[in-house]
Amino acid sequence: MADSSSGGENLLFLTDEQLRKGIEAMFFAYRGFTADPDRILAQHDYGRAHHRALHFINRSQGTTVSNLLSVLGVTKQSLNRVLRTLIADGLVEARVGRRDRRERHLYLTEAGRTLEAELSEAQRARMRAAYRAAGPQAVAGFRQVLEAMMEEDMRRHYLALKETRR
Amino acid sequence: MADSSSGGENLLFLTDEQLRKGIEAMFFAYRGFTADPDRILAQHDYGRAHHRALHFINRSQGTTVSNLLSVLGVTKQSLNRVLRTLIADGLVEARVGRRDRRERHLYLTEAGRTLEAELSEAQRARMRAAYRAAGPQAVAGFRQVLEAMMEEDMRRHYLALKETRR
DNA sequence: CTTGGAAAGTCAACAACACTGACGTAAAAG
DNA sequence: CTTTTACGTCAGTGTTGTTGACTTTCCAAG
């Protein structure tokens, strides 16, 4: 195991008390995490599902519907409802695949990029503030714990997403 | 500011790229965070809202409805629907306040404690595994970042919760 | 003692977002 | 040519959240 800790045999952080506090921290923090985008989305008559779609389409321009499906972990019916409105509103474009014409490759339009940027900036602002307040070491730990908390499938998607050229 | 970092002026962790990865980590991790309790809840025909109610009633036995309301951040109508089923199913007991008889003080029954323990243990198991994998330093950072990410009101609730005698 | 207002609860209607199941179409794969 | 894959859609359902309106209870201040 990763026994490279500092203090050595200090396992106080594994107390049920400590674990419960971690659980509560996740709960309260997640509310903050979604609060700012939620406010913007409400103005545009969209919901969190739209935000998630915009985010991941932006992150993986040209991704297929089925890939997006497995990243988001929802059914195609659920995703389709959201995707349909985004396409109808001209925020997302679905291009028929060239090699495989069954596939739809998803792209953000100019308007889509604008809204995505607005949502992302709001969310990043809070994240930035939290990161700045906590410092680089804390951020590294934050990411380590979150990564270890993911289900296997999701971790694969997460790691795949990391491979963006800096 | 907390300038007690190691490297000094290393601000690479505030890159938009890094921030986006943090956002994605939160998204994927939160799914893992809720996955295990969700499976148990489905068997009992309950949802996440029931879990949250059980958790916070357990944490603050004797809390009032209005306090629970502001901790959970939902409307009383929404909470009431959940609370009604929990009371009807004999998992929660609502006692009329002695000093103020308008208030209802909420307690878990034996059955309530049993289910809460089952849900909590499942969630703690994952948290424990993540903590163990990441180590004490990472856990400290994790908590710092999450705390900084909360909205003010929620942070107050969170900190109030922390004051449990160890 | 009356009254104002807070606390709690209820009813009704609605919306977002998830699910299952079934079906259809187009196109790639065999 | 048949099967499988990718996508879309229709219909129905459930959980969880919301507003708005209304009642009951009851503490506390005038």
C-alpha cells in the first residue's frame, strides 16, 4: 500500500467520525460546486443536464453520442431529450460521421461555446478561489482523494479526459 | 493569503486546464460517492432524499424540522414528503417540543438507526478506501478544498456539525 | 387577553431529470 | 443477406425539486 505518508502510523483520519465529516464535506461542497452554474442555467431555461452535455462536448469536440452516453452515465432517452433542445437552440451541431455514417459527431456552435464559456467561468471562479485558499498541496490531495473515490468506469473516462495536450 | 506552500510562486495549479480537471473530478467522484447507498436505497424503495434525511437526523438527534430544512437546503414541502414516509415506515420519530410545542424534534427509531448504519457503512467503506489510498496529507487537502468550495450558509452548517465531541 | 407572526403541516399543480420498454431506421459488419 | 450497432423516438413512470395557497398550533408582545 501507499505507506509513503509523513507521520507513519497515524490513522486517525480513518475514524468513523472523520469519514462522516468527509461525507458531509462532499455533500455541502457539491452544492456550492453547482450553485453558480445553476443560477446562470435558470436564466436560460436550461438545467444541469444541459450544462454537463455542453461541458463534455466542449472537452471532446467531435465525440459521438454513444461515447457521451457512457461518460455521462445516463440512458440515451435522457440524453436525447437534452441534446435535442441544444441542437434546436443552435448550441450544438451533430454531424454525420464520415467513416461511419451511423455515428453523430457533436460540436459546439459559436453560441454553444459562448454559453459553455459563461458556465465554465462561473464554476472555475469558485474552484479557483477554493484552490487559491487551500494551496497547491491541498489541491493535489483533493484530486487524489476524488480520483480514488470514482467507480472504475468513470475513472477511465476521467483519465482519458486528462490526456489533453497542455 | 496562505502562502505556506512548498514551491513558493508555483501557480500552475490555477490553470484553466487544471481547474477543468478539478471540475470533472468532482463530477465523477460524486457519482462514486452516491453509488453504493443508491443501490441499497433502491432495494428499500427509497431515494437519496431519504438517505440525506436519515444522515442528518442521526447526526443531530432531536433537531427540528426547520433546522433540517436549512441544512438540506430544500423546501418544507419537499422535505415533508420524505419525512412523512420515514415516519409512516417507523424509521423516524417526531416528538413535539417541550419548551416550544410547535416544534417537532426528530429522532431515529431502532429501525431507522439500522438503515442509517447500513447506508453509512457502505458510503464510509468507499471513503475509507479512498482515504487509505490517498494518505493523510491528501485527506487534509481534500477537506480544505471542499470546505473552501462551500457556500457561506452551508459552511456554517458544516462547521456546526463538526463540533461533535470526539 | 387579544393579536401578530413564526413553525409546522397539507393540498394541488408543475417541471427537471432520471428510468424502462418497445419500436423504427440507417448503415456497417459478418 | 442477415445480424449487429448507432441513433432517434414514443409512451409511461418515479423521485425530487419547485410555487402558491391555506390551515392549525401556539409563543410572545402589546
